[in-house]
Amino acid sequence: MEYVTFKNEGLGSWFRRKNRKKQGGTMSNRPCLFENRQGLLLLKKINSKIVLKRKRISFVRGSRTNIKVEREECMDHQVLQEIVKRAEEQIAGSKDLTALNDIRVQFLGKKGELTEAKKLLKDLSPEERPKFGQLVNEMFQKVEQSIKSHGEALERSLREAKMQEETIDITLPAKKIRYGHPHPNTLALEEVEKIFIGMGYEVVEGPEVEYDSYNFEKLNIPKGHPARDEQDTFYINSNILLRTQTSSVQARYMETHKPPIRMICPGRVFRSDAVDATHSPSFHQIEGLVIDKNIHFSDLKGTLDLFAKELFGQDTKTKLRPHHFPFTEPSAEVDVSCFKCKGKGCRFCKGEGWIEILGCGMVHPKVLESCGIDSKEYSGFAFGVGLERIALLKYEIDDMRLLYENDLRFLEQFLRVRGKYEYIHELG
């Protein structure tokens, strides 16, 4: 530390003269850095030498200005080595790429320590500039290479850790691909639709929430009729209910279409039934309707006979038994010969040789008139079958509840084979 007093002469020329007298040389041999209150470098006016750190200059009041000078180390090879050493220590201690990037900015960034050293080249003399520039570049490249090498090592370790976490053990058995397939009800419905479409029928659907008039009254079942007790259902209000049969779709269709009519209407229906092996409060029906001139009961029998043969086999026989339905007259129930014992009697048909499958009849004239069709000019027949009943019979299922329990052990027995649906009797 030393105190220097100067007069009105320039600081640079005065300090060079003062320094030469005391040290026997010029300031260029021992570069120093001074900083005033505003942080300006005064040494630039005194000498072309630049050092790394800045120090304080204190001004003392008086006739002459006193300057408190603190000597600084020169920016030589030793100072740069200390910067590089500090950088390498921080690089080695970095644990992730974010910390490594912060170190890069600190030493090599736009305002980094080594970058600032490069900026000092312009203040050096032409003789000193090449040597100092080469020194700074070597240190800059050394730190840059250290950052690059450590960054590659970090990326490699991260990649190896990720690969370790995502390792696939190829010795493990592969996951089996499970293919879906249609439900037994869907299989039966598609087969029935295919049969009737081949006979020229149209498939029509309607609403499940229906008016009382379409579900009962237009089908010759007025209020108070005993047939309503057999089809007790769920009412939304006095005029709206959940349909008990898809015959309501037939009534709607006859109102909006003129004969000839050939249609089937599959869909879900609802009745207040207890759940057991053969009953459910929600099940599916397929009902058919034909309206045209000169339609007779023999047409109905021939249609159902062909349907049974296509569905259960060409050896199947049909038998019609008289019955009563409010919306058809005459009415009948249809039995088919047991396709297990060929009519001889077995456990499946309960020893009778016949199995009941559906109800049918000629459309009642009142139904035609209520839907706007002239019953004197047109006639027709109708039939209805439970979809679940067809599935139970065709696939030999003894409990209707199995269709809705979603037990995969049961459902996976139904597969598509050679373009047709076949029932596999054994699991696996």
C-alpha cells in the first residue's frame, strides 16, 4: 500500500514519473488497477496493462488530492490457472446438466470470467497482445473441453440409468393378445336378421320409452284388458312407459308406411318379472310383420317353417298350436322338433320331442284400422320370438342369467370359426 500526491498535471504522466523514481522502471512493468467512486478504470489513462481484479481509490480532502493505492496481482499465467482450477473443481462437482450449464455461463458465457479476460486484449500493447491472447485461448479451450467431457459423461450415465429402468426381460413369456368377439345375443340376432333379410324383410328399430297408446291401445289392448296384467311394466307416468314388446314399432311403422310391408323389429323390452333361469325384467324380442293383399295363414306357416330350418337345421320340423293374443286372430304358438334328439325325446326337450320358440297369428282387423290400414283390402301376419330364447336353445345354455353376468369364462366359449359362429362346449 502507498499514498501518492499529484498536482494539476495529468495523472498518467505524473504517476509514470513518480513510479519511475521509486521503482526504477515504468508502470508497464508492474501493471496496477485503480477504481474510483464511480467504478471507472483510471489505470487505462496511466498504462496499457490490465489486471483481473479491481480495487478501491480513496480521495482525501485538502489542497492536494491524496490517493490510496492498493497493489494488485498481474493477469499472468498463474491467475488464469487459478480460474481454470476453480472451474474444473466446480465441473467435477456438478451432478446434472443444469448445474453444468450454470458453470459454463459463469466462466465461458457472455459475461464469464474468461470471456472478460478476452475483452482486455484491446487494451494491451501490440507486443503483449499475442502472448496474452494465446494464454487466454488455451485456458478457455481447456475449460470448454472439461465441460464437454463431463457433459457427455453425465448424458451417458443418465441414458444408462434410463435404459436400466426400461429394461425388457426377453425371457419372460409374452403377453397374450386377447381378441374380442360378439356376445351370444348378438350372434343370434345377426343370424336371425340374415335369414329375414334374405326373404326381403326390412330391419326397423324404435324407442324403448313408449306411449301407452302405441304399446297397448293400438294393439287391441285397451285399458282394463286382462292382457295388461301379463305385461306389467315400468311407468314413467300414466301415458309413458317402458315398452313391453317391440310390437309398438310395428304400430308406428304402419302409421307412416303404406302396404306392402315386410319388416322385423328387434330391440330391448321391459316387464316386471322376477329374475330366474328363464325370466328377466329386461330382455330382447324380435317381432315380424307382413301386410299386403291376399296374405293368408299358410303364408305365415311357410315363413316360419323356412325360418326354423335355416336357424336350427334343414331337418327341423314345425308345429303350430292354437293360442290367444289380443293383437292377432287366429293366433298360435310354434314348436320346433328337438334338434338334439330329432323328436325322440331327451333331457333338452324334457322328453317331449318338441320345443316352443315363438308366438304368431294373423293381424287383428282392429289393429290394422287403428293404424290407418283398410282391413277389408289388406291382411297380414305377425310373429314374435325372444332373442335370449333363441340363444339359449341354439347354444344349449341352461340359464338365462349367464348372458348378463359378464363372466369371461362363459363368454370366451363363443368364437367365430370359418366365417360362421360356432359354440365351443369346453373351456379353453
